[in-house]
Amino acid sequence: MKKILFLIESLHLGGAEKSLISLLNNLDLDKYEIEILQYKKGGEFEKFIPAEIKLSSIDYKPSLLERIKFRIFKFLNYNKKYHNAQLLWKSIKTSIPKHEGHYDIAIGWGQGFASYFISQKVNALKKIAWVNIDYEKAGYYAPQDKSIYKEFDKIIGVSPFVQQEMKKTYPEYDVIFIRDIIDEVEINSWSLQQKKIEFNKNKVNIVSVGRLAKQKSFQFAIEAVNILTNKGHNIHLYIIGEGSEREYLENLISEKGLKNCISLVGYEENPFPYIKDCDIYLQSSIFEGLGRTIIEAGILNKPIVTTNFPTASQILTNNETGLIVGMEPMEIANAIDKLINDEDLTQKLTMNLKSQSQKETQKSLALMYKLFNED
């Protein structure tokens, strides 16, 4: 039985965390001895780890000197050349202890700390890096990480776009594509549960799900709602998620006088009832590694408006299974306006999503088993 280690920074809310949980709940656990190692324990998703899987944590606390070094590195990084994860690793890499144990396979689930730790602090016959973002746009300085990724037997991109970008960045390394596991049965089942907030059926209810982070650009969504309400539309936007941008978004909502039209719902363990009951699903991101929530909204057959980040067109066909628009509030508003006023278009998008073949979970699982069983 092969011993497999997954290292993830934490099991707090997020797409990468959700994807790992979906994978673990679909794997045949009789075939492998699996351990999950976290940098920080206590995340919301810990309770979804199957009982057969060992869950442990590093819980390394940087020393005072390391914290000072990190602050100095951040201060000197005024031009944002390096990602904070790169600066943190530079601060602690000599002191953080190696992980005890030997594994057949070790997987760094996510760029940054997970990849750094697996690369330099774990003993394994095979090492795999799982990359789920637009690496360059996320702010990583590729030359610094070249020696890190050299230690991996394979780099996985969760979308064709991520694979292409990582291959372009590190052409000498083995980069392949395996899509994140997104469990349709689980999503449909969870969508039937009761949500905490009931929608006003007299309004057009729009839902967005994601961390309140710059990457998600929820300010575009807020500005679009402002445009639409000024045109007389009776709409309500529910943003489901939590993060560092909350105060900024709250201030923007207040400044625009939209408190009665936009709700920052906060973290929801199960966002699917909100997606299932909404009239339109909106994604306003400037970049995504995959675009998981669009796929989830598609599984629930919702009319989708999304900005044209690179992976959007790999998930949706514009005007057939969703509307893909520019990263401008006016373009977002115009697309929502179009769906509100064109019932035939809305029905077409919904019907096309219903007839779309959804066999990606089995494809991804087959590729994962192949990866695990290769010599």
C-alpha cells in the first residue's frame, strides 16, 4: 500500500481546500495510506476529511528574529517583485524542521509554502506540485522558485491555461493538466439544504461566491449593481465569502448607497443553496487558476455572467453556456441587463448547461490513479 502525503497550507475556506476535500472523498482509500499535513490547523474543512486519513500539522512558529527578517524583506519588496510566500520561506527555511517519515508520493497542494516545504523538507520517492493559480499574475517571481520546482517529478496545472503558463515559465520541467475534482453528486445534494437567508422573489437575485480578496474584484460587481439600480432594476447581490477586503467593500457599498441592494453574507460552509436559488450567478475575478465556482454554478444550471479571465473560455462558451464580458463594471451590468430582459437567452443558457456532458470527475480520478501508480 503506497504512502501518500498531501501538504496544504491550511483547511480554511477556499477553492484549493474544497478541491482537496472532493478528491479525498472520491479516492479509493483501501488502496493508499494517506496523510494530510497542514501548516496551520483548525480550518473549517477539517471535519470533512475521511476518518481513515491521518491529519496532522506543522504548527511552526517563526522566531522573533525570523519575524523581523520577514518584515524587513517585505519593506524592501516595495516594487512587489516577490510574493509574500517567497519572502516568508526565505525567512524561515533554514530553521523550520524537516518532516519525519518517508513517503512513496508527496504532493504540495498549492504553490507557495506547500511546494517549498515538500521540495526541501520532505523525504519521498516521488514529489508532485499542484498549482491552482495564474502563477505570474498572483505575484510569484519565477527565477527564485526555479530550484524549488526542480525537485518535483511533475507539476500539475488545474486548467489548460495554468499548465501552459507553468510550462512557459519552466519549459524544462514536466508539467501536465489534471482538473480539480468537482463532485456533481455532492453539489446537487448540498444544494437542496436550507439556506440561512431567504431571497425576495420580487427581486432579481444575483449570487457571487469567493474570498473577499483583490483577485476576485468584487468592486466590479458592486459598481455594476450601482449602474443597474440607477437604470431602475430591482436587484439584490449576495456575496458569499470572507477575507481581507471586507472593510473596503463595506465602505464602497455604503458610499454608493447600496446597503439595501448588496449583502456581504460572510463565510458559508454550504453556498450551494444560494447558487441554486439565484437568478444569475456572477463571477468578477481578474484572474483564476480554474474558476471552480463557475463550474459549480454550471452544474446547478444557472445563467452565468463572468469576466474574461483566461480560464473562463475554457469552462464556458460565450452566448451558449454563459456570458463572458470584459473586466469593466459597465460590461458586467450590460450582460446582467441582457439576461434580465431576454428570457429566451436565459432559457438557452440554462438548457445548454443541462445538456452539457459532465464526466470530468471520473477523468480527473483516472489521471490521479495513473499518477499514483506510475513507477
